[in-house]
Amino acid sequence: MLTPTEWTIVALSLRVSIVAVLVTLPIAYGLAWVIARRRFPGRMLLDALVHLPLVLPPVVTGWLLLILLGRNGVLGSWLYETFGITLVFNWTGAAVAAGVMALPLMVRAMRLSIEAVDRRLVGAARTLGASPLHAFLTVTLPLSLPGIAAGAMLGFARSLGEFGATITFAANIAGETRTLPLAIYTGLQLPGSEGAVARLALIAIVLSLGALMVSEWLVRRSQGTRAHVL
Amino acid sequence: MFFDVDITMLVDDHAFTLQFVSDARLTALVGPSGVGKTSTLNAIAGLLRPRSGRIVVAGDVLFDSAADVDLPPEKRSAGYVFQDARLFPHKTVAANLAYGERLSAHSGSLISRDEVVRLLEIEHLLHRLPATLSGGEARRVAIGRALLSSPRFLLLDEPLSSLDESRAETLLVLIERLRDEIDLPMLLVSHSSAEVERLAGRVVTMTAHGPPGKP
């Protein structure tokens, strides 16, 4: 059905998106919880920073990542010298770019569902003997599960479609950072590859629809038929 | 002395002072709406912090601003029955009942789960989710959940409000039995004078202005 080249592209895209979502998920949930539940000076600034990748041109986000995490970047040089890790120009860099771009959408979805959890239920748990952590794990976390599923789905879809930050930060290297959107873009540059582009576009549609349906199913299974992701 | 409360609170720009001591098994807290009855229960349970003062229940100092004592709610062992039941919506009735029971495994339990289920007549509800319960059923489960957390005292916030007469009577009898059979200090907030007269050994009246009067 798919050619070996297409398989490489799809497998790479899935790996990049899944890793991006899995790594970003706990960070996004932590940020969402802090923004939803805590009042502290600088909360507005934190909220704005989290949303930055949503409003900046993706190329600018990619450029900022280069400055920060590139081999000579502030964090990048430290990562390389300490752990020998290089993020630019390989698939982990593509995952970082995708994760950063997905972060605001994931935080938004999770924050809404955390805010929807009645804080008085947490108070009730506390009077029954639950520590703050236990109350969080048994009340807030399970009740915000639909937001986690929604955030993961949105983040996955966003990662799958990530283009600007990825090509800027991780470049467009076949088999390494050439995900579906980059492959489609590359195909469009080559005369006579309309058929290949159409096939890749179809794959993108199928994957995105699949992600949406899987997360709907997950939410329905955990919450009964009343809950919806979107 | 079961309850020894002397607090000043500020709730939504409304400041009030409340001082009372009671050694009755069931103390009723009465007064007009908005005077701070529920806030007082919240302060005793540790969910709201008084501006200053002291709260001692059954010999335990729960809050004392002068001595810098402010126990977190989970250390106060309050059995708090909220007016809105506040059952966990994602847990079955059985899991709601077990919630506090599991967390209080240390102390010898006051009452067994079987007894609670029998006393409150909630056997048939155990596998249901809170959303499917009527108001009276949810109230009974909330009382059971509080009792099973091995509380050292009970806080009841209008446990009979918005229940029809027969349901209210059933719960009233139940509270009387709890008062007489289990040795637990109780603080009851109520609007119904008939209810207070029947249950309470001591009535504390909160007024919008000035210190509370005595019955």
C-alpha cells in the first residue's frame, strides 16, 4: 500500500509526534494546574509565555529554539558538553519543535478542565483525611481526564502538522527530520510529483482523523457518553 | 468542653466575631442567612482561615492564632456533612464511602461500614454514581462517608433542608440515634427551630450585629 519512502515518512512523523506529546504532557499539565489554581505575581506573564508559540510566527519560534538549544546556544552548548546531546538537525530536535508548538494548545485544554473541577470537592477530600497531593491524585486528576485526553489529541494533531519551527530548528533532512508536512512541501518543490504529494496529503488526513476518533473513544470510555473532546 | 470557639473572621468583606463554649452533645448554630454559619463550620474544618482567634474541639487545639497553630483539614478529623453533599462524582457510592475510611485506617473505627450502610439504608445505592441519587439519598451517603472517616466530631450543615417531610423525619431520627448511640460532639447549622428544639442541647445564636446572644 505505502512505498518504503512513505513508510519512513509516516513512521518518523508518528515517532516525532508521539514523543513530543508524551514529553510535553506532564509539563503542560503542571503549567495548566499552576495557572488554573495558583495566584502569584507573574502568573499573567507565565500565561503569556506559554501562549507565545501560538501567536508568534512558527519560524520565529524555530529561530528562538536555535538560539536557545542550537549547538552554540545557551542551553544547547551545555547539553552538548555535559551529555553529548545535540538537538538540531535530528529527529529529537523535530520532537522538541513540535512539543513547543503543541504546548499552548495542550495547556489551554487542560486548564479549562482543571478549572471545571469543583474546588469544594478538593476541600471535601481534605476533611476526609486526604493530603493535598492525595486529594489532587484522587479528585482533581481523574476529573480533569477529559482535558488531558483533549490536550493530548490537540497536541498530537498540532505536532503532526508542525512545519515552520521544525524546518527552521531541525531542518529538512530525509529520514531524520522530514516529517509529513516537510515531505509534502519538498514534493511541491519538485516538478512531476503531484501524485506523491496527493498520497502524502491523504495519509495526513487519515492520521489526523484517526487521532480525533481515538481520543473521542478514550474520553467516552472514561467518562460515559456525556463527555466530548471538542 | 466539646466546643470552645472564639474567632474573628472576614468573609467577602463581612467581618464577624463568634464566641461560644458548649459541652452539649449536639450544639446548634442558628441565625439569619449570610451571618457566617457555614463560614464558621468551614473554619472549624480548616477550609477557611479565621483572621484571629482560637478553636478547640474535644480538647484538641485546631487553630490558635496567638500560638501560631493552624492544623490542615486532614489533621483535624472533622466529619463534615456539607449542605450540598459534595460526593465525588466520578466514584460510586461504595467508593465515596470508602474514601475517608481508607485514609483513617490508623484509629479504631467508630462504626463499621456494614453498620453505616444498615443505619442509613443505602445498601441498594452502593453501586450507583452520585449523579443518579436524589437529594435525600446523597445526604445519607454524605453522612455515611463522614462517619466512616473516623471523625472526632461532626459538622452538619443544614442536613435536612430541601427534603420532603418523611425523608427529613427519617434523617432526624438518624441524627438523634447518632447523638445518643455514638459519642461524638456535633455542631449543627439549621434554619428550622423545630429541628433545633428537638436535637440540640445548646443553641448558639449568631446575629448580624454584636456578639451572639444566649438562648
